[in-house]
Amino acid sequence: MARRPVVLVAILLAGWAGTATSASAPAADAPNSPKPIHLHTVGSGNVEGLKKGIAFSVEACRVAKNLPAGAPIKMPSDTYLGKLAIAESDEYFDGARWATFSTSRLLWADPRSSCELKLFHERHAWVGQVCSGGVGGGTTALGDLVDLEHPVAPKVEISAEPGARRNCGRRASRYEVEGLPQEDAGLGARCAWQSDVIAKSMRQAGLPAQGHDPNSPAVDFCLYAGQPIYVFNGHHELVVLKSSGSAKDDVMDQLMGLDTAYLNSRLTEFSDGPPIPAERFSERALRTFLEQPAITSLGDSP
């Protein structure tokens, strides 16, 4: 779904922030992060768009199976759809250790049945030591699970990823959020928008720049003001507490309701300092997460 392109944008923008800063003056090196951080974010969809997408999926499934068209659809309540975690991310930072667990969900007609609505889950995860290797894995893509002609059976793929992730052993430039607007991300945490960080760097380099625009269709990330990036031995990850992007004129969001969820995440759990159990960074945790059911009934889980 849309999660991976969003992450790619974040990486590209992070590279620009460091480059723009160094164009004006060498940025101070970012030290290793001193305390563990855990954050959990979710994104909910556009309810009216979700309902249109659900209705389309049922009718398309009925046509493919030569079932009577136009029969009433037992649509979930607006409350259920509004609370459904379409996009969900659980992330843990602790010195050399990093773990990330992400889920994309789709409420759709199940082509394995008489087009009954089911909740489909696509999951991806990575756990391990960022500068010495870890284990990564994922599950069957949502599009393959709901394929009308040849729905794929759910499966899990896990592989060892030996070797360092990017930038280990190099310098990491400090993210400067001092003097930038900050806002409440919830749960007592404050954040600064990455676009404001980049704009500040560009202005220091003598370039015109505009910071955060809440009405922009482009995704923007609000970084934890207390630790905008998590650093270990040069490797760094953005600490994103929430995201923002307007889907007002997004045709696909109007038809399916999904883009809103991937553009706008919110913080639901957060800790800065308390120890994180070592088990969260283990292959066992990764397997347990990925081996959850890929297809569930509506009431079983969001």
C-alpha cells in the first residue's frame, strides 16, 4: 500500500536536511541517543471513501462469481470504520537495537467466499542490531489476497539480513529544532514538522523556503522535539510522532478512503526512557507478529 513510498519520501527529505545544513556551515554531529523510545501510531481512513470502496469490492466480486447484483450490503457502522486502524506502526529504539512492526489493512469482499466482507492484513517487520544485522520479513500483499481471479493464500516470508544498515560508522548530522514551531502530538509529547527543519536549513544556505503547510497534499512528518532522530554509530531513524497530508482533492481517496490513513497518522502510545524488554527485538517477536491471521472477521480485530 502507500506506507513504503511515504517512508521513501522521509528518507529523501532527511538527506536534503543534512545537505542543506552543511551547505551553509558544517552541522554538529548528532550523538548516540541516550534513552530508549517506543512509539505506536495509527492512521484511520476517510469513512465515506471507505464505504464506496467496500461497496465496489462487493459488486465486483458478485460479478466475477456470477452472483445476483444489487443486493443490500451489510455495511459496518461509521463508528467502526472511523476507528479502524488502516495503517499502524509500532517502533522501538534502544541503543544499537531497533525494531519496527507495520500493518496495512483493507476491509474488502473476500473472493474465497460468497463475497462476504473480511478484514485483510499485510504486515512487515524488522528487528535486530542496526550496525550488525537483523531479521526482516513480510506477509502477502493486500492486492494479492483480494485478487478476484486468483486470490493468493496468505504466507509469511522471513530472512536474515546480515550486515549494517545505512550510514553505520559515519557521522550523523544533528537535527536542529530549536526556535521552530512545536505542537502537541498527544500523550504529553511535542513535535516539530520536518518541513520546518528543512526550510530552516535552506534559509541558512540562502535559499527561499516555506515550512509546514497543513493544507498541502504532500506528506509531512512531525518529529519528536526531544529526539528528532534516533542515532547509533551514525545510523539514524526519524522519530515520527504523527504525519500530515491533505487528501481533499485526491480522487482515489474519495473512491476508497485509504490515502487519508497513510497521510495522517496519530500517536497512540509513547514512552521516552523506560527500559524496553529485549524480547521486543527478537526473531521470536517478529515471527509472532507476522504469523497473526492475514484474514479476519470484522469483529475480531482492527
